[in-house]
Amino acid sequence: MSVQAYILIQTEVGKASSVSQAISAIAGVTLAEGVTGPYDVIMRAEAPSMEDFGRVILSKVQAVPGITRTLTCPVTSSF
């Protein structure tokens, strides 16, 4: 079973568009869009395991210039 999560991202002022574009290019990212409110970008990603999610996706997302904070929200399928 794969791991899926939404990641809410705060960026430096004026960086939401460039952050969204950079994140879209990361393997495993299925959605990256600018939003309004307390966060600037929301993304959705998936990976084969939680270890892969952290190693392959989160580490690359956190290395994108212009990001100041992230909040990861794993998707549960138990509903």
C-alpha cells in the first residue's frame, strides 16, 4: 500500500509561484498549487512507503529555495 500525503507550505513573500513550479518537477508529486490563506502552496504526493516518502520526496521539497515552513498531512484510508 502506498503512502499519500498533502503538504502545506509557507513561502517567502513573492516565492509561491517559483516554489510551486519547482515542487511540480519532483518525482512522486501529483499536485502543487498556489493557495491563499495561512499557507501559500499545497501539494499532494505519494510514495511506496513512509521511508521512501521522507527520503525521496520530503527531503527534496525541503531543499527548494523560498520555503519557510511545511506541514505534512498523511492521507488515511480508514474512513
